[in-house]
Amino acid sequence: CEEARRNVRRNRGRRIDVACSGPEGIDGRFDVVVANLSAPLLSDCRRALLCRLAAGGTLVLAGLLAPQARRVGTTFAPLRQLAERRERGWVALSLRSDARSGDAA
């Protein structure tokens, strides 16, 4: 968490909150939710992450091993995939919620 906070300061982020708890401990809905967790943890946190995503928001799932990316992406259906970034065996997925509901849980 401290490294994330340093990066926010370094990039002069003013509208970024870094939470060091699980998604269950966070109130509100957000336009962008980033979760850098292993595939099993992302699956376990699915409902809580989706409940934090605002209608039309973007969910970024990072920290995925390449062979797990497709399975994790389908776990978060009905979000639609916007982008996928691969680097040295790691994958990050950007997914978008329906602009009407935001709650795909």
C-alpha cells in the first residue's frame, strides 16, 4: 500500500484513494477499480469488487499469470473486456460494466 501511495504522490494524483483492506471494507462506487491480486483471490472477491464499480466503470484486474487470464475474465462476466496487456508472462485485463447498472454481481 505504501508503494501505491508513493506512486500517487509521484504522479501528483489528487483523486486517487489507496485502500489497504479488502473490497468489503470500502464504501461507495467508483469509476475505476484496480485489483492486483492472484486469480484465486480475484475470484473470491468477485462480488465485492463488482459492488464497488460504478455504472459504466472500469475494472482493472492485474497480477494474473497468462494461463489464468481467460478464466478470470469469464469469471467477471457480464463485464466486457476492453483491453488486455501481457508482459513477461503476466496479464492485466481492463473490463467495463454496463452503463445502466454497474452492479453485475
